[in-house]
Amino acid sequence: METLSNWIAAVNSIVWGPLMLVLILGTGAWLMAGLRLMPLRGIATAFSLMWKGRKGNGEGEISPFQALATSLSATIGTGNIAGVATAIALGGPGALFWMWCTALVGMATKYAEAVLAVKYREQADDGSYSGGPMYYIKNGLGKKWQWLASLFAFFGAFAGFGIGNTVQSNSVADALFTTFNIPFWLTGAVLFVAVALVVLGGVKRIATVAGYLVPIMAVSYLAVGLLVVAMNLSELPAVIVLVFDSAFNGTAAVGGFAGAGIAAAIRFGVARGVFSNEAGLGSAPIAHAAAQTNHPVRQGMVAMLGTFIDTLLVCSVTGFVILISGQWQTGESGAALSANAFESLLQGGHYIVAIGLAVFAFTTMLGWAYYSERCVVYFYGAKAVPIFRVAWVLAIPLGAVAKLSFVWLLADTLNALMAIPNLIALLLLSPVVFQVSRGALQKLKRGEMQGDA
């Protein structure tokens, strides 16, 4: 295991090197510039479309809101609790700033992903829809790029078992054992049954469950986090100054914190930001491709809210609580750091983190089950679905008892390998995104973009 860990660590240092950070941020910045800041200017319109999207209008399997909820179910997970804590523990307070930067440009990235996913999606004989990077690469770039589509689908099929399965069950098992002394195997068994009951019902059941759970869990966690911040509001200005200062000057060693330079703040901020909101990974457009909509731009506007909600709201609240508490200086990391931070500021706060982590991870397993399933379908068709779903639920209890550091390392590496083909495709297909989106915001505001594809 040690040899395997060292090998994956070596690969991780390459795929998450400077070129990857430039590719992620650069792609988002290019798309944002080409869209003339439309994702930022259209936030209010996007929320209006999300509210109206509770009922679908057009071809597809699930409503636009359910598609967003499904994608959020996959993104709002351990990254919002353990991921933020890990970023700050390794990169210092400045890592939070780079998470914000990743999210801002990531809104344009996720918008573009969803636009292309709807435009180039395919419908099977059974009426189901498949879409995402493998389809917009194949149908948008042509046969000579089909190898790139296959590469994404291959990494996507396996990445889900890391970021969307074993990482989630492992983090939940660790948190529940630490907080409630619940055995790891028992957590794995309960998650196994709960996930199986939903995943075996397909995307419609996943979307239905996500449509109920995601709004409740997100609002509840935000409410508690904002309450803690409000109780210590006088500390917030100093924390914000600390975040910006550390982002550009690094963080000196203090207490149990070993110190971190600017490079570490950027690396861990961007890496954990992508891990949390998945902008650029190409995962979310797989869900948005199933949305009942007749125009790609409408779903693209709804899709970009996933990044806004996940990182700029949920992750920021977690980060502020950690920094206000001062617990980031203790040398602790991961979910334990978040739990200690909440507990130090609010009695019983560690229970909130443990329960929140469990619910977040549960829904993440649901969303990612669909993502990886569609990647498998790309290769083998619908006949492979039952086999995949059985393999998915069997991996959950195994992940619960695995070594946490190894699971995180593997998930990080697979994320990068999955993102590379998608980011290349987004850059090559960006002229299509710009053309489809031209004048879209004004048309949406005037209610002129209903069924024109």
C-alpha cells in the first residue's frame, strides 16, 4: 500500500502542478471574458430561472431544478466541510481566497459545460438522455477527437468511486466514530442500504430525493454557520483581512500550523475549490443534460448557480467559522478541524458538523452514482447499468474502513485526470458557447427565450 501511495502521490504532484492550476483558472477566465461577464451579470436572472424551473418545459427526464439539485447533491459534500478545512490547514487562510477565485471563474465554466451538455445530448431508445463532456466532445468536435471523449468517460467512471463514493463513506465513518463512537463498519453498512434504495431506482428517484434533501440540508447548514458568524461578527473584518493578506504574502508558522507560502495557498485553494464545486471536472453537465429544457442557455444559467451556492456560500461559511475560532492554528485538519471550530464557538457544534457531513456525503453518493453510470453507459450501453449499480453500492462499506489519507490522495488525482479532457474540450468549443449565448441575457429578461433551440 505504501508503494502505491507513493506512486499516486508522484502522479498527483504532476497533474495538480502549475499547468493544471493555470488550465483551470485560465479556462474559466477565458470563458468569462468571452461571455462578457454574463454569468456575473445574470445571477438574479439565474435565480429567477431556477425558481421557475421547478417544473420542466421541454424535452428531458427531470426538471431544471431537479437537475440543479442533483448536481448540488454531488458537489455539496465532504468538500464543504473537510475539504475547506484541509485547504486552510495546508495552505493557510489565503487558500480561502483562491477558492473564491476558482468559484467566480468557475461559474462561467459550469455555465459553458451545461450549455454544451444540453446542445449535444443524445436520447436513447428507452427515452433516457445522456450528455456531458464525452458527448459534446464526440458530437461537437467530431470523430477525430473521440479518443478524448473516451478518455474522459474512462476517468469519470473510476473517479466517481473516489470523489463520490469511498471519500464520502470514509469521511462520514470517521466523523461518526469520533463524535458518537459508531463503529466504521456499521456506518458503512447503513450507507450501503440507504444509497442502494435510491440508486437502484435510477435518475428520477435520485432527482426526487435530491430535490427534497439538498435545499433542506444546504439552508440548515448555512443558517447554523451564519448564526455562529453573527455571534462573533466583530471578528469577521480581521478574518477577511487575514484571508487577503495570506493569499498574497503567505502565512507564517503559528501554534501547530506549520506555515504556508503563496504557492501552497494557491495550490490547495484551487484544488479543494474544484473538489468542492467541481467546475471544470465535467461532472455536473452530465446531470444537466437530463433537464427538461428546450434551450441550452436556460439550463446553463441554472447550472452556474451550483458553483455560487456551493463555494461562495457554503464553503465561505465553513471557512469563516474555522478562521474565527482560531482552531486552524492547532495543526488539526479535515472534518476534525471543522468540528473543533464549530464546537469552540457553539456548544454542541461538533454534532452539527457530524450530522451535516453524513447527510452531505449521502447525497453526494447519489449524484455521483449517476455521473459514473452515464460514463459506463457511454462505453457499454444500458445493459451495463445493473452491474455498475451493484459495484457502486458494494464499494461504500469498503471505503468506510479504508485509510483516509490514501482515499483523499486517490480522489484528488482522479479529479485532475478527469478534468483535463473536459477543459481541453471547453476551450475548443468555446466559440460555440459564445455564439449560442450571444444576446441571451437580454432575451431571457424579456422572456423571449422559451423554446428556440
